[in-house]
Amino acid sequence: MTEGGAESHTGTDHDRTPPSRDGILMSPEMQKAPTDTRASWSVEGILAKGGLKNLPADRCGKPPGRLAEEPQGEQTEEPQGGRAEAPPGRGKPPDQDVVTPLDHTMEKPPDQDDFYIPSNFNYVVEAVKDVAGFDEDKNIYKTPSLALKLGHSLKKIADILTCEAQMAGSDGEGFLKNVQKSHSLYEKKWDVCVSSRALQTLREAKWNTPHLVPFTEDVKAMHVHLDKCREEYKKTFENDPNKKNWSKLATLSLCEVILFNRRREGEVSKMPLSAFTLRDTSGVHSDLAEGHSPLEQKLCQHFQHIEIRAKRNRKVPILLTPDMLSSMEVLVAHRRTCGIPDENSFFFSRPEAETHLRGSDAIRQIAKECGAKHPETLSSTKLRKQIASLLTVLNLKDHEMDILANFFGHDIRVHRQYYRLPEGTLELAKVSKVLCVLEQGQLSDFKGMSLDQI
């Protein structure tokens, strides 16, 4: 037999290796599964490597709608090369849904609905712990995020299967009851059995770790390098518009927009072409401009403003300098010449593809080219944390903080909780002064003073 599910050139159908998906052998039910259940089979494949890979045959069921309903007591003829499938609604007496010991001699890949038999809940928990690397002695997970994601996926699949069983009507009543009972178990017991320790493992992993924030000199070096290369790349591209020169100028422009606006790299990478071509170029209304200072009025004339989609479908702005605008207009003018398909709706497109350039790759490339001393600290997330942390020295008012949080696409509570000076820095700089004064017994000398005045 050949590897990966290919058929052997010799032997009968029984000797052939069943097809596989993502390296997991598929049962006949999996082969018939529609493509919209791909996520559920992915979860099935992961857990098949864990505690559910040896699930007993009498503990397995089938989703509704796979076969026509058959009378109780009749045996479904076993197809050649596979096991007999149970009729809709499980087709087995209630006394068969009894917890039985796990028989490790009966190896059978689990079906999707096996995860939603209430008596299988403990085995699902064991499987998730197995694949996530749970250490019973230390009570920690090797990959806690995997345990959390599997829990979310199992709950989501339960919702989908509930809808499918309800649409199947009477054919899926037995399966619907099992899914509803299992969903209740996942809601009430999953956090106790899995999520609580996984979250605690994630939290503890962040303790006593250095908080890497970009250094100002590294950020300045990136800006200088971008200014130096922009005119060179732009001139080269205008003289010889080809795919290579397109990619170089587009990568530089992508990095520049992310760096200047401190935007998430994925938001800018996926910016649609229409956001740029249909931008509002009318400028600020004259009546509204009177409420701004002369400097602010000049800045409104200097920058151009476009809006894109951010996390949770929030609308966030991007400010473009005249230099950025000039480079981006050149890229738009030569899209077809450089082999960008008309079907590619992204601004920062890949030539002869329908995908976009990756902002993280662009930042990483420029960080190395500019000679930064600490290139590992230069990422879109760390750059966003840097500016939000440094802004704390400005003593901004609440409405000014709201403006900044809206620009970054944050809820103001998230902005205050995560985008601030690291706790270690605050404790060293502020609280340590109070502790020293207490040690010297001089706290009364500083009556009425703030932490900054001590």
C-alpha cells in the first residue's frame, strides 16, 4: 500500500488503505461528509490521535440524515470493506447507551457524533488532555491554547449539529437529545475539567518574562531606511514596471503604512483596493476647521484619510503622508502591467495570485535591512504597545484617551488594561518609592503628595 491513502496496485478492495484527510485515516462516513463539515473532521482527526482513537464500537453512533430510517430490530447490511451504519436516531434500544469500559483492543476511528454521546464526555476530556500535553504531576499543559481551541470547536460543532438534527425532524430526535445533553455537559463541566488549568498555564507562562518593547532608536532607524529606499524603489519601478519591482515597492509601502499608523499588520495587508481608490479627498469642512488650532488645520491638509475594516468589523482610519500617497498611486497605475489579476481585490496584492502580501513578513524584512539592534522587538503588536505605553507620560484626559482608543480600534477598557506601561515598570518606579519611605519611617513627611511628587 502507498502512503497517505493512495490505493495499492495489488490486492482487493479490502486491502486498500482508506483515503485520508490531513494525515488522518477517514472512515466511510468521513469520505461522504460534505465540505462544510471540514472543521469538525479536523477536530475529529486531532482527537483521534488522543484518547478517542480506541473508542469501543458499541459507544459509537452516527449523525442524522446519513441513511434512510429503518425499522427497529432490523439489521443494516454491512457494506463491503466497512462496518454497518446505524439508522437515524441511533436505532438502538435505550439500554445500549450504558457506559462500558474502554476496550483498547477495538481500534476504530471516532465518528463526529461520538463526541456528543453524553457517556463519552470523560473520554473526550482525556483525549483533549492527551493531545494538548497535560502533565498530571505538574498539573500544566504543554500546549494550553490547543486545549482551549478544541473546547470552542466542540461547542460550535454541537450548535451546528443541533440545527441539522432539528431540520432532520423525527429522523434525528435521538441524536438531537444526545447533542443537547452533551452541549450542557460542555457548558457546565468543560471549564472545570480543561479550561481552568489551560488558562492558568497561559497566565503563569507570562510571569517573570521580559516585556519586549521596541527601542526608539530602532524605530527611528526603520523610518530613516524607509525614507531612503522609497524614492529609489519608486524611481526603479517607474522606469521598469515588473513583478519584482512591484513586490519591492509594495512591501516597503505596506511596512511604512503599518509603522506610521501603528496598525495591526493583518488589517493593512487585507486593505481592499476600493478603500484607496474611493477615499474621500474633499478635505475638512471650513466650519469644522475653525475649531482646530493652526497647526491642526495644516496637518488636516497634509494627510489623507482612508477607512478600513478592523477586528470585530470596527471601522478604523489610516493616515497617509504625501510620500506614501505618491508610492501607492504608482502601484495602482501599474497593477495590470505587473500581472495583478483583476479578481484580486487587495491593494497589496501578489503578482499572478489572488492573495495579498503579509505585513509581518514586510516588517521583519525591513527590520533586518535597516540594521536595528533588536529586530525581534519590531512587530505590529509590540509597536502598538510601545506608543500606547509611552503616551501615559502625556497625562491625557479621558476624552483624549477615547480618541486614541478609537484610532487604534480598541475598547477604552482594553486600551487601559493592556496598552500601558508594564506592571513591573510601574511597580519599580512608583510603588518602590512608597516602600522606601515606609522603611525609613518618613511617610508623614509626604502628606498630601501624589506618587509623582514623592
